[in-house]
Amino acid sequence: MSGKPLNVGVIGGGALGLSAAYRLAQAGARVTVLEREDVVGGLAASFPVGGAYFEKFYHHLFRSDRVIASLIKELGLGDKLVWKKARTANLVGGRICQMDPVRLLTFSALPVADRLRFFLGMAYLKLQSDYRRFEGVTAVDWVERWMGKETYEVVWRPLLEAKFGEHYRKIAMPWLWSRVYCRSLSLGYLRGGFHQLYVALYQRVKSLGGEVLTGQTVDRIEAADGGRVRVVVGDRWTEFDRVVCTLPTRLFMKVTAGLPEDYRSQYDWGDFHGAHCVVLSLDHRFGDFYWLSVNDPGFPFLVVVDHGNFMPTEDYGGQRLMYLGNYLPMSDRRFTMSDDELLDWYLPYLTKINPAFDRSWVKDSWVFKAPFAQPIVTVEFHRHIPPHETPIPGLFLANMFQVYPQDRGQNYSIEMAYRVADLALKAPLAPGVQVGR
Ligand SMILES: Cc1cc2nc3c(=O)[nH]c(=O)nc-3n(C[C@H](O)[C@H](O)[C@H](O)COP(=O)(O)OP(=O)(O)OC[C@H]3O[C@@H](n4cnc5c(N)ncnc54)[C@H](O)[C@@H]3O)c2cc1C
């Protein structure tokens, strides 16, 4: 064949952008990834600690995350993917209650009749494979009706409120269904960190002739002559035959010129929370759980994730790493407080969980923040998810705000990456352009 290879720009070097770039490059396209940060991985990126890399925000997999598991194998990392039953618990009324299916029936924070309704409700959701039957119903209404008001107040309301703040009453039941249906007791982790997955994708894209450029903030996307798409970074611009944009929808709308008003009013929609995580390096074991959802009001964080009870501490030079995590509106003062102020506020609450905890256990700490980390999945959300094809020919949108009804996750970003790469490859070509080299 003669002619120029398909020239594709991918905006964003997270799970979605890198996986799309990999599939496009495998199909013979010439790919350029433009990533704003200095490292790839996006929300799943890591930082160096104890001679290893550790995710800035807690990450694990569920058994249903088959697409990422198969990509991990494809990239030669399969022997590092480990599965474990990690201990998960809830803090209720100052007590740590374990929450596996059997223990639901002995969950003393609820009266016996409510425990039974809770158990049956969970069993029903686990067996119900079609989320569409919950469409249009809020999680609050469904849970109150079928699991009871007490279960809602003790178990679900704290979770919904912690994750979605003032929007909690409007959250769609399909989202809550997915939290039960798609999740497994056994959790997966890429021993040594998910960093290895993103490094491997980066290397594959490069070895297939692609480029991954970091420190590149895309300021503008617009249609160019000949059906091409122009991408502007600072005072330089590049034209591509196709562009796959993986920025959150709100950000995409902000940087893209020439989108019709009716498209904007339909899809430039919805709210999100940012992620905020304090990571502590401890020289003592804090508790015996991996995951502790904090259901007690007044705590300044919603979850404690003790990675030292999941993966061996030797992987991190002997350090016990523990997250104190939150989803918050970007206007929350935690996003602007100094690290010392945060620690002064947070650490006394650890004593309420483990009275033996002492500040001297903390040997190091880091604070990570990210906007656009959690879409607010209200009942109307699904009507405002844009299609991957945009009104600008050759420009495709794929991001975690288009994941529905599942809670966003690396698996769904990778699955979407393959879909959008296929669409970009199949779209009509300009004369003289061919997909393969
Ligand atoms: C606290 C937290 C916990 C999580 N836990 C899990 C978990 O346990 N398991 C799991 O699988 N998933 C988890 N996730 C979700 C997972 O991290 C995301 O679903 C996934 O990483 C999203 O990848 P993405 O590529 O779609 O988006 P992103 O990672 O957001 O990638 C978008 C990329 O675009 C870049 N970018 C933004 N603006 C520009 C610009 N103007 N120009 C160029 N580049 C730009 C960003 O820097 C980023 O790298 C968690 C997320 C958070 C925040």
C-alpha cells in the first residue's frame, strides 16, 4: 500500500489515553500522546517511595475487571497480578464492623429484622444482572424501600454522603447496583504497583513508533482544513487526521472551539468531586483491616486504606503505607490547607479508631489532590453522556465521565479505550491516508 499512515493525536496519558494509543499504534497508526503532567498514569499515577512506586490514590481491582487483567497479561505482567481476600470494614458508632456477606447477619449496629432485609437486598442486587430496571430510581428511594430506613441511615447514607456530598439524595440506583453487582470480596493488585502497567504501555507505544509527550497542556482543539483536527499547546499547534480526547467532558468543552450550542447544552453538564488523599508512612501496624469506610459523622476523612495489610511492606523498603481519603467539592478548604494543618486536623481522629496510635508512628507523609476524580452520578446523568463521535469530524471523546453505570475504574477506561480506538480507525479516511504504515 502507498500513502501516508493515519496520524492520530491522543490527549491525556492516563489509563484511557495510553491504552487507546497502544491499540491505535498496533493497528499501524502514527500516534502522539499529549499529557499535561510530567508523568503518565493520570489518576492512577504513582510517586516514588521506599525504592518503589506507590499510587497517589488507593487502587485495587475486582474479579469483574477482566479487560485490565487481560491487558496486564498481554504486557507480560501477569505473574505480578495477585488476588487476595483483604479485610474490609466499616466504622460505625466508634466500632469497627466487618462487612462480608455472612457477617451482615451479625452486624450489631442494625436490629435483627433490618440485618435480614440488608442481607436479602444485597443478595438480590448481586443476582440482578440488568441495571436498567433501576433506571430513574434514586439509590435512597430503593434502599429505604427494600433494605429499610435504618440500613439506609447506618450503612448507605454515610457512603453516599461521603462520596457525593450535598448531591447524595439524587444518586442513581444503577450506580449503587454496580457497587454491589460488579464487586468481589477478592481484590487484585499489581505487585510492585500499577505504575508498571503505565510504563509498559508507554514503552509499547514508543516501540510501535508512537510518541508520548509529557508536560504538554492542550489549550485548544478545533477543526482544521481537509477534515483534520488542530491541537494547540501553548504557542505551537499540530494537525492530526484523528484526535482522541480523554479529558473530562467539562474540560473538553472548555478547550474545544466550534461545538454547536445544542451539543453544549446537552452534554456540558453535571458536577464532579475532586479526590484528596493523605498518605502516611508508619513504623507501626495501625489496624488489622485493609479498607475501613468511616461511617461516623465528624471525621475529616471518609476512608482509611492500610496498604500494609494488603501487600508486603518489603515491597516499599519496609514502610507501612496508609491512605486517608476523601472525595470533595473543589471549593473545600482541604484543597488549600497546608500539609501540616491537615495532619494536625486528621491525626487525632486516628486515635478514635486505634487508641494506641501515636503521632510518633508517622515517619513521613504526602498529600495528593486531583480535580475531576468522581462524577456525580445522579438519575439524569446517563441522559447527558456524550457519544464518542463529536460534532467535529475526526474528533472523538472518551473519558471516565462516560462510564455508566459502573463506578469509574481503570478497567472501564481501558475497555472504552479499545472501543474508541476502533471507531477512530473505522471513520472515513481523507484521500491518500491509510490506517497501516
Ligand atoms: C481516589 C481514587 C481511587 C480510585 N480507586 C480505584 C481503584 O481502586 N481501582 C480502579 O481501577 N480505579 C480506581 N480509581 C479510578 C481510576 O484512577 C480512573 O478510573 C482511571 O485512572 C481513569 O483514567 P482516565 O485515563 O480515564 O482518566 P485520567 O486518569 O483522569 O486521565 C486524564 C489525563 O489527561 C491529562 N490532562 C488533563 N488536562 C489536560 C490537558 N489540558 N492537556 C493534556 N493532558 C491533560 C491528565 O493529566 C490525565 O493524565 C480511583 C480514582 C481515584 C481518584
